[in-house]
Amino acid sequence: MGIINLFDPWKSKLCTCPRKYTINPYTGCSHMCLYCYTTSYIGLRKSAPKKDIIKRLKKDLERCDPRIPIDMSLSSDPYPPEEKKYRITRKVLELLLPKGFKVQVTTKSTLILLDLDLFQKYNVAVSMTITTLDDNLARKIESFAPVPTERLKALEEIFKAGVPFSVRIDPIIPYLNDDKEELKELVREVVSIGAKHIVTSTYKARPDNFKRMVEKFPELEHKWRKLYYPKGRVRGYAYLPIDLRKRLLSIITSEAKKLGVSYATCREGLITKEFFNAKSCDGTHLIPERFSSKFRKTITLTDKFEK
């Protein structure tokens, strides 16, 4: 496996993402969100730069097609607190962007503002995760990430800089952040700041993240177990009943539709217009074409990623 890989390691039929690459400058994630699903395979540990990442990235670029967007990052936030010291994400961007690559930066960190100068110049869109407007709740489920009010302020700066962005309202967790009016308020808030696309998803339980959730909220364990277990799993995940998923997700998508922005769901397998009305589910369609290079015209895609 290289530094850049084609996305969808699960080959899940529920995934509606367009063809794209993914790159994670760090391994582990210092945000350590309770609900995180990636800890099942990367572990619960602080962010650390991947070994020889720039050297390996240069080699990967020889076989990448610049016409395919890159989503950074989908397993480990590219802007953990460690980025202040290492600036690895910055170095990766400085290598990718002048070659004309289209990049979406997915994060829940305000440190993204460190690279706003690059975003303004090159082909970059931002996807910011905001799970709730309640800072107190966020401190419990996303203890080491910036609180939502700080993320909203960062989005204001991103909008002022002319950088397009989408917002991930993800995950929606029963009995925690599923209040209808609060979810609608969240949609209204991010759209008022300038979000052009909303992505949403329900919490999917895995043994490790479910254990963390019930340790933090023991009073909800019985209710959650009744919803998630002994329900069947989908490729290792315990999903909510489909009717409940639809009811929760429609709160977000209907409000987005009302406000005139595109919307989609993530890994839910819901592709009707009620839940999916966008050029891409993940927001990569927002990436602008600000910059091109000869590199984009000469490189072609090989089949190495498929093997």
C-alpha cells in the first residue's frame, strides 16, 4: 500500500462516493473521538507522521491521475495538534497542489487556517465535520478536537477567503445529538456561513467504539443495545434500523433542500432524491479549477491501484 490509494477499502455497496484517491499524512488520530470507526484498524493513539511520507508520495505521484480528486484525510485528521510542530500536511499540499491535483481537505480542526494561503491559490475545497452546536456535548464525544463554535469561526474565515466548503453532520447518534430542532438549527447555521453542500450519516457501531460510547454514557447503554444489537451487521458495522435512519437523516436533507444547498448521505445506501441530491455525496464536486499544470496533461492512470 502506498501513500495515495483509491478509496473504499471496504468495497461496500452502501458507499456512494465517486472515484477518488485518499491520502493520510498521519497515522493514528489525536482527536480520539468516541464514535470513530477507524480506530478498529489504526488503533486509538495520538497522531504521528507517516514514515518517509514525502519520499513515498513522490514515488506515488508517478502513477496517479490528476483528473481524479484526492480526499485528505479519511482515516486520520490531517490537522491534529501535532501539525503545528511537524507541518506534514503542509508539505504534502505543497507537493500535490502545484502539480494541478484537485484536493478536498476533510477535518474537524481549526488548524486548517494555517494553509488558507494555499487553498486560495490552488484546487482545494474544504469539508468540515460539525456533529453538534453544543460545545459541552462535543467536549464529551470529541474531547481533543476544537469545539464547534471554534470550527464555525474557522469556516467564516474560509468563506471570506473564497474557498468553497461543505459540512459533514456526522454521525447522528440516537439520544445524544438527534434532536430535530437542534439538527435543523445546525444546518441553518452552516448554510448561513456559506456551506454549499451538506453530508450526513448515522452512527455505525463497532465493538471498540461502542465500548467507548457506553463507558462515557452508561445510562444509554440499554437503549443503544436495543437499537444496534442483536441486529445484523453490514461488513462489520451494526446499523440502526432503516426506518430510524431515514427519519433522522431526512431532518438534515429536508432542511438543506429548503435552504437551496445540495445534500447527500454517507455509507447509508440511500440514493433517492430525498437523501441524495448532489453531483457527489462527499462534496468533491465543490473543488474549484483554479490552477492547472503540464503535469496534469502528461500523466495517465495506470492500473496499479486496481491490483
